[in-house]
Amino acid sequence: MRAHRCPNPVVAHHALVPVMLNKTTRRLAQCLAALTLLGWSEIHASDELVILNWADYLDETLIEAFEQQYNTKIRQVYFETDQDRDVLLAQYSRAGFDLAMVDAVTIEYYQRSGWLLPLSVEEVPNLQHINPDFWRHYPAIKGYAAPYAWGTMGIIYRSDLVEQPLTSWKQLLQPAPELSGKIIMIGDSFDLTAAANKALGHPMMTTDRRHLQEAEIFLRAQRPHVKRYGYVTLGEDSELISGEVVATQAYNGDYYAVQEYQPELVYVIPEEGGSVWLDSFVLFESSKNQQLAKKFIDFINEPENAAQNAESIYYATPNKAAKAHLSKAFLEDKVIHPSSEALANCERFQAVPAKVVGWYNTIYHSVIQSEE
């Protein structure tokens, strides 16, 4: 799951566009350099599958079952942001990694760079269970990715600490006094700017320079009210539990990592709409365990396994055959499976020209420069 936790030090950003490293990325880069000196590529055992992933984003019992079935070991290396993952892979030529969890837009960049091995139904039979709607929405990833989970981006807030329910991005970007200094915004150039674009009535992934200038002004005005940029801490130690944070931009599955400790928490897709995202596994052409990696993708897409994994990580699965194995409560959960009305104004992230990616990066670093 997208968690603000990174047990293994890694770093990142698109190698295909200019990279501007923030303080966190520079710190992680130093950690990675230390790993490289120790021989990172040498610690990848021949019988080991190494997955670059978000923390808490794979069911542990399924990992154990795969290890026993194929007499192997799975080692996960966690990244903190999409940018961290991308810079790591670019700077170290994917050395030591077999699979990675990647958003749909970034897969296009990876594929154009020649990083990925094709994935076919002939080699991975259980890909036949992927809902064809995902190939239709993201045609560029077909043949190079195994869709894994999908969800939305919106707002989590403490209903007991606000005077009015939060229903719009404007309430987060132009916060009431009780929110000031108690807001966390996602530390990602696209996610952060998407909130401002939607609040302003612009397309979420606008390529209009004037729209982006307006978004930057909006976000810079919000900055004094933001506690920090990154991801809210999840679990019982979350700032949302203590009340240090009243509202945060977040992914829908994050809600369940904190709600059990604080029943007054609410997740909402703002009325202007949020984003609908898709995460997928990709297999690197540099992988030393290509056949084992394909077996793992096939294993995780067994309908019963896909259902078990989805309920474990609290995100919807693109595996249509898994539906028969999902509980009624999971299928009817409107945070995990929003209604068509809630999704009406949502948009999917799409690839934009490298020049425009640079504009988004510039806005992000302009907004958070006081954090540097």
C-alpha cells in the first residue's frame, strides 16, 4: 500500500525528464550509494525474486505460499514515492530487481526506454482474468504490464475536528482556521498539482501553461497552512489519530490503515473529482529470474489469490474472476468500490510530453522549496 514507510533505502524520478532532487531524495540517494559500495547487484541471489514495491502492498501469506510452492525466496525493497523508485531504477540500470510496482503512466516511459520485457497470456495464463476495461483505458500498457490494483485519490479528515464536512479540494487548499498547520499534501508533483487543477476547474493533467501557473499560485498560497508534504503516517502512530493532522490528501486504501484506530475519520472523493489510478507489475529486461517472475505474476492472478490479496491490502483488484471469491462487505464498500456518481468527475492520469512533466516538477519544487 502507499505508505509513508521505507524500511529499505532507495531513491528516484523519471530519467526521461530533468530531475530536481529534494532533501528526502538526496538523503535516500546517499543511503543507496552506501548500498552500491557494498555490492548491491551482488546480493541478488540466483534463487531469489526481488520486487521493488510499496510497503504493505502484498499479502504476506501469499508470499509464503509462493516461496514454498517454488522453493524460492521473495525479497521486497520498498520505495517511498514514485519519484524515488524512478531515480533508483534509472541511476542503477535496474540492477538487482526483477519486478516493480508501477503506475500506468510511468509504464509508458519505461517501455519507450526499452526497460521492460513483454508479458503475454501465453506465458502468464492468468492475465486472461484482467478486466478488459483496463486495457481499454490504458492501451499503452497492454503487453507490458500486469494490472494489480486500482483506486482513487481524495481526502481523509477528522470529522470531529472540523466545523463543516470537507467535500471539496477548495476546502483543503483554502483551509478554515481549524485546519491551518494541520494539513498534509502528497509529496508528488502530479498528485499535488492535480488537486489544484481540479479545484480550479481545469483538467487534472492539463498541458496548458496558464492553467499550471494558476495552480502554482493556488498551491503557494496554501503552503503556510501545510504541516508537511509527503504521505501521512499510517497505523496507530498516525498524526490523524493524535489530531496533529486534521486533513490529508490521500489514497483510498490509506483510510483503512488508520480508521480502525479513529472511527471519526472520513474518506471523501471531492465534488470536483479526484484521480483514478492503476498500479501494475512490470518485469525488467535485465531480470536474472524472468521465468520465476512470470510464475509469480501468474500466481498472484489466480482468482482466489487475487481476491485474498485485494482484501488484505484494501484496494480493488482488476482481476474480474476474483469477484466470485470476494466478500459481500468488500464488494459493497464504497471507499474501495466508489459509486458511479462519486467517480463522475474523476480522471485517469495520462502520459504528457516530457516538457510538460518538467513544468509539473518545477511547480512542485517551487511550492515546497521552504522544506528543502
